[in-house]
Amino acid sequence: MKPQYLPSVCQTHVAHYEGKIKIEKSKLLLKKNEVVSLRKFCDLISADMPAPFRILDGYYVGFSIPQIANEFDLLRFGTDYIVNIELKSKLSEESKIDTIITQMHKQHYYLKFLEKPLKIYTYIEDDGIYCYDAENNSVESIDPQRLVDVLVSQNVDFDLDPDKLFKPSNYLVSPFNKVDRFMSGEYFLTTDQAKKKKEILDSIDNNEYLFFCISADAGTGKTLLTYDIAKTYQECGKKVLVLHCANLNEGQYRLTYDYHWNIKSASSLRCSDISHVVKEPDLIVVDEAHRIWKSQLEDLVTYANEKGISILFSYDPKQYLRDDETKEIHSFLIENYPEKVAELRRLTTKIRTNKRMASFIHNMMAIGSSQDNLNYDNITIEYFSKVKDAQDYLNYLDATGKWKAITFTPSQYSSGSVNSLSCLCDEKAHGVIGQEFDRVVFAMDSNFRYSDKNRLSSILSNYYSLKGMLYQIVTRAVEELKIIVINNPELYQKLISIKYMGEQPLVKE
């Protein structure tokens, strides 16, 4: 995307809608009504200017933040400050101010991380221009000349690439790793998340279903949506019990002790104990539900059915740590409790894992499974022939505070060569379930290899699935991933070939 001249944008779109030229649907920046609003806006601010190029050029039209999909109608970047202008058709007088304040507050939230002065406006067709006051979260109607003065004074940066400005990790607030920001509401749900939330809460309130399932891959915002629903329900005075099907993490302990949430590890709680915990909850949330034991699930369903309590199951069938652990909860409920209707909602859009990371992980698991072949410069691969040197380096990175070192969980029931990997650092795959980190580093050794069909496999039979733990580890990374290969040159060669497959043909052996 490049900055554009607004009259050209208007006239190009008009020509398209009149059938004179054809623009691909994916390239259309404006709907019909938005073209009208933009034309009227341009006429308004340039009315008294014989040569209005200075105020009408240099705009990014319909820009969306990568992965977040929050859209800005008009964005203009300067070396001194940033201008955002939202375009609206006519709004009712009753809701006009609330509507534009809500949107301008949201746009300010996303732009403030760029750490430049912000000037945010809304143009309402046949009404006028409103300026946003972030400090007081209010707006005022202004004379168009005030905006013109701002645009004339702005030192526009025409060479800037906005895709490189926005870091998704700034906006992806984890209930576990950014507890205070989560509890103070310093985040926004994506349009898809907000839609799913409304559907689920409306259905619970109307007693339409007893069981609700959120099924989603890693990086789609499943955990944030799940805990946001629990938070919203509690803010309405309802009693919520969260059952986490893994070891509780530090963030969950903070939610429990600092914010008085009721979060319990599923393994430590019998259904007969539930009423003693929260005096019969209004809602039970089962997080990481794909890891729940069959007997626990059956007891929980029976309890909820007897008490008429809704259950929200949140899970990712791919995030398993034992081969017999994976469960598609919705299918299980439909198959075993056909008389109880279970509602399923899926999240599919990746918002935490960037496209390059997701593409690399796909190719890492099965070479060639992702055809994107993007630039993988956020992936680094190091080689060591000596375990001690690899361990020292991994722990050095972890100690800097910039990287999170994670390794494989050893079996409690048998010893094996995976134990040498499990000793490399303190944090194990089981300890980071549901969490996210900007940069993740981990090690692979001779336990891993690629098959003749270029699929990653583990040689060792372990109580916990090595491949399942590997997927759990790599999908914790938001921005960067570093792989340390220990004394396995064949594996290193394969991983290096994946890293550079977008730049050169894959080396075939």
C-alpha cells in the first residue's frame, strides 16, 4: 500500500461503480456510500483552496493493521505527527456523539503505540468535522479550517511503510502475561471475536443451549475471548468457575488472589466440590478443554445437566501433549449426549502468530505444506555439536529477559533420551500452556528427523508426545523463534532449507 491523492481515489472508485473500469474486489478500498462521503469531505476542506494538493495528498486509504484487521478510513503519517480521519454517513442525533467517541477512542488506542502525537477526527456527511480529545475521551465540533491548518502544517512522510510500524504484540493482551492490562480493559476484541462473544452471551442469557464450544487454533485469540467472556459475566454479578485443564500459571494465580477470580486446576477438583467453591456457579468455563480426562468430562456434563448450569469449553485439538489427550469436545458431546444441544463457534483468523511465523511452523511440521514461502527473517537456527555449549547459550538468552527458553517435559514414568533435552532449562512445555511470549528459544536434538515424505517425526516413544510438545512450544512465539539444533546435522540442514525456501529451491537429498 502506498499513500494516495484523495481526488484520484474518489474518481477511480466512481468509475468502477459506474462500470467504466474494473477494480478487483480485493483492491477496492471504499464502498459506494464511502466514496460519496470522501468526495464531500474533499470538497469541504478544499473549498477555498485553488491548489489543494498539499492537504489532499499522502493518505493511506482503508489501511488495516496486519493480523488485527482494525481499519482506518484515512491515515496520514508525518515525521511530526499522525492524522487519522474517519468518514461517516449521516448519523442519528441521539447516538451520533457516542458512536464517534467509541470509534475514535478505539483508533487512538491502536495508534498510541506508535509513540507520536496523534490528531484524530471524524467527518460526518452533511454535518461537519469533529475533533477527538483523548485525555477526556470527548469530542468537539470544529471549523474545517482547523483541520486544514493541521494538514498544511504536517510534514508528510511519503516513504514510510505502515505495515512495518504496527507490532501485533502491542495489541494482543494476554490474560496471563498482561494481567493488569487485561483487567483494566486495555484491549479490544476483533470483529470476529466480538461477534462470537455476543452470540455466546446472548444464548446463555436466553437459555438456548447448555454447552458452548470455542474451537480454535493457536494464535487466534481463543484464550483472550474465553477469559473476556468470563470477565464480562462476573462484572454482571454472576458467579463463574474457571477450570483450567493444566497446571495453573502465575497469571492465573494473580487473577485468583489479586482480582478474586475462581480458577481451579481441573485435576484437583471433583464435580462434587464445585458447589463448595462458588456456591453453585452460574457459568463454568473449561479452559484447555482438549486436555480434560474423559471421566472428568462425563462427571462435569452430568453435574451441569442436573443443576442447569451452562458450560463454555475452550480448546484447540492440535495442542495436545499426550497422544491420547486430543479431544474434539463438540463432537464428543454430540456423539455421547445427542439430547443436549451443544453450540460450536470457531475462530480461524490468526491474530497472535504473524503470517511468517505461521507459514514457517506449517513448513516445519511438513515441508511444503505452506505455499506462502515468505521471508522468514524472524526465524533463526543455530547449530551446536556439544550439549553443554547449547545449554549455556540457551540459558544466556533466557537470562537477558528478551527470550523465553522452553524445553520438553520429561516423563514421570520412564526415562529416556528426551531427559537430556528436558534438563536444558527450567521452563517446560506443560508450564506455558495458554501463554505467549515475544521471543521463544528451544532446542531439538537427535530425537527428531524428517521422513522420506518430508514430515517431521520423533524417533523416541515418550509418555508425552514430543511432536505435540514441539507444537505447543513453537506456537507460544509472537514475534521471533530461535531453534537450537544439537548434534543433528541432517535436521539442521532441513530446517535451514525451510528458512530459505522462499529465496531458493529446497535442496533435495
